[in-house]
Amino acid sequence: MLERAAGAGSVSALDAADLRGWQYVMGGTVLGTLSPFGFDAGMTGRYAWTQDSHELCLHGLLRLRAVLAAAEVRPRSVSLLPDRGSRILGLAAAEVLGLPAAPFEPGREDTVVIAHDLDETARADGGDEVVAQLFDRAPGQVLHEHASCWTDPPAVAADSVTFLYQSVVAPWGERLVRGEDGEVGYGEPDTRPEAEIAAEIVAADPKPEEGDGATPSDSDEVLAAFVAGVRGTWLRGDRAGLHSAGPVSSSRFV
């Protein structure tokens, strides 16, 4: 952790608003995006509640590709975790990264393990055992989690995370929708085949939401510069889960 702090301190402020910097120092996690809403109104880059989307999934995968390039990490495959959300996102990741996909196996080297949400992975049949197998890293293995809960962190800290949330609705879950009568309610989950949903993710518009203008610059170049500055300490040690949100505070539901 101290070595990560020394590396991050050379390219990041590590002040009370540096969410990406402190997330890396605490858990070795490269945070791919900052929330474009409410940065100066209590959220500081995190989400409280959000509905995930195909567009954000693709944006996260493109950010992952940029992280791998900046770190000069060259995986040879994508590993699919057993829960439905992770399989969907993993199939999309294989297309975006141009790599073959295969079910996760402990000890596989030079692979990107794709999770939509590790808390959901843990709730899948046999998922607890799979997550436990990710505590110790295999050489060249990168664990990417798209949506990560910051108020109840997963048992392992991913190497790459797209965004941090308190409550999230998956793109294929029961989402809030407005009916023809104007009333808002929960829609039906998307039960289509996983490959079909993955194809929609790959074809989505990855342009991020403009937000409210209060979030600091979070361009691909800013992220790549951060990764280039810390790559010497990335992907080292175990993936011990976080027990604290760290020194960067965010508003939350209670």
C-alpha cells in the first residue's frame, strides 16, 4: 500500500477529493470513471443510486482497454465468471478486446477476468468459491469489475473497476420505466440470450453522459496518464477486500 501511495502521489493529488488516487492506494484498483453528477454536491465521483446501461458497459470496456494499453499488459484471453451478468459482459469484452473467451479457471495466466458485479457473482451458485479463488492472482491475470459497491465492498478488490455505486440496477434487470400512461414502474427483466445482449453492448454508443459540469476532467488521456504513472505497482500482491471507503467521503442512503 505504501508503495502504491508513492507511485500514485507522483501523478495524483491524493487529497480529500482524489477518489481515483485513493482507490488505487487502498486496494490496487484503477477506477475507470468518475460519476458525472454531483461531484461537488456530496458524491465526489461515486454514485448513490444508478441504472446501469449498455452504453456505460461499453464505455467501461473501452476504458479497460485503455488501462491495459497504458499499463502495457497484454492478456491472451477473457475469462467468464459463472453469473449471468458477468457472462454477458464477458462476451462483450471479448469482442471489444479482440480475445477468445472461456469459462473461468483458477490459475489461468495472462487473462482478463470479467465481472459485472462481484457481489452478484458471490450470490450465484458456487459463486462464493469462485470469488475466493480470485484472492490470489495468477501471473498476468487482471480482474475487471464493472459495477462495484462502495458501501458494502465485495470480498476481493478488483484490479480495474468502471464505477462505484451504493445501489445499482443492471441493464438486464427490472428497471424503472415510464409506461404509455405516463406512470413510472418496474419493467420486466431482459431474458434474451446472453450473446444477444452482449452484441447490443458492443453496438451501443459509448459516449459518456455530459453530466452537470462539476466533475473534474475524466478523459481517456487523464486516465492513461494515471495508469502510466502507477503501472510499476499495479497487479501486485493479493486482492484483499476493502474494509473502509477511505478518506474521500460521499453522500449515501441510510
